[in-house]
Amino acid sequence: MSTDAAILVRRPSGPALTAREISDVLTLTTDPLTDPWHHVVGADGSKFRLRLSSAPGDLSGPAVESSGAGERDYDCFVHVSIYWTTEDTDDSIGSLRAFCRSLVAELHAVWPEAESVFEVDDAYSYRVLPEPSEGVVDLRLGSGAPPTEPGFSLVEAANRAASGTGLVFTEDEPGRHIVPSDGAGDSVTYTVSHRAEELPFAAGARSAAAPADARQLGEFTERLLAELARHTDGADLACWVNGRLYRYEVELTPPLD
């Protein structure tokens, strides 16, 4: 069981994100170019170390089985290590996942167009902004265990999370959306997309087409993930927008109070 994680982030077009820019967003107190490790306390009191790098050898991605000729490098690699948890938490993997998701949320709040991926103990988190400004949102919930509350409905949870976005979800049919990745030349996207496509079906929801910009989609999925973490145990969520994988979260971590 690993207590380390690799977060990778890139801007799909335009100038590459730099370690300095990422350090500024994460409000690290030491210079990423001169001090290799940065010490940060998480929301639950756990202590972490961060290292930022733009070295080519660090940028192939945690989801890559083997290097391919068509693979695109990420802009920045963030190595996260947990070295102390509080007595109340005492869950290094859960704390590490929650901390990584909080870092990624900070980065996407500033660069909603960014693509990010990270891995903690074989559990992946992936997010990339779909290009269309109006789209159909497909959700698939997979779970090794049933929801912790009888009668839990993904459709109802999605509609609560979508309040104010214009998205309205209805019941989906098992196995309907198996969407091949359009990034076969990019081994990170390709690998994560295929993992999402193989997600066992526990529940699904599908919206009609409606405008949904990057920030709305980000806020919607954050609210949905928080709700699912409270009502499910060990669930995974994949979200497609217009047939392209937008977000994939494995083994949801309950929100930290």
C-alpha cells in the first residue's frame, strides 16, 4: 500500500504551465525551483510533502503502462507524500486521496481548461474539460458494495447536485454508454478512458443537452462526488460529456469535516 501519489497537470493548448505558476496557486511558502520539498498540512491535520518537477522523466503519467511514440508530456509533475496522520483520521490512503483532490480542485479553479490525472494506491482520478459548451452529460456509478442508504438514487443525487446548471437527469439503462477513447495516441488519456469504460454498472443517469460551462461542470461534479461519498461505500464514478470522458473518480473518499 503506497503512501505516495503523482499528480500530473497540463494545459491542452497554449504555453505550458510552470512549476512556479502551480506553486503560486497552491500558495507554497518555499521556492519550487530552489527547494525540492514543500511541507503542507491538510484539512484533516495530516502532514504532507510536495515536490514539483517539469523534468521529462517525471511527466509520462501514473496511468501509462509503457511509453508510446504518440504520448504527450504533461506540463508539471507534483509528487505528494504523506508522512503523518492525526489520531482521529489514522487513514493515510484516504487522507492522501482527499488531499490530492483538494490540490487538483485548486488548480482547476484557476485553469478550468487544464487536464489532470493522479493515482493513489491504484485508484485513479482524471479530469479534462470537454470542448463543446452545450452537451449531454452521462454518469455511470460502479460500486463493489451497495449504497449505504436503502433507496439511494443516482438520478436524484445528480439532479440535486445540478441545481442551477440547467442539467436535468433521467434514469439510464445498464451498459448503454461504452464510449471508445478518442485519444488512442495519448497513452494517459487512453488508459484512463478504458478503465472508465470497464467500470461495472451499478447505476446510471443521463441529461438532456443543456449549456454547461467549465466552472459549472466542475462545481456540479464536486457537489455530486461529495453526496456520493456520503451515501455509498467504495463507489467509482465516470462522467462523460458528449461522448468524451470528462471525469473519472475511483473509490470516492468521504468529505473531510
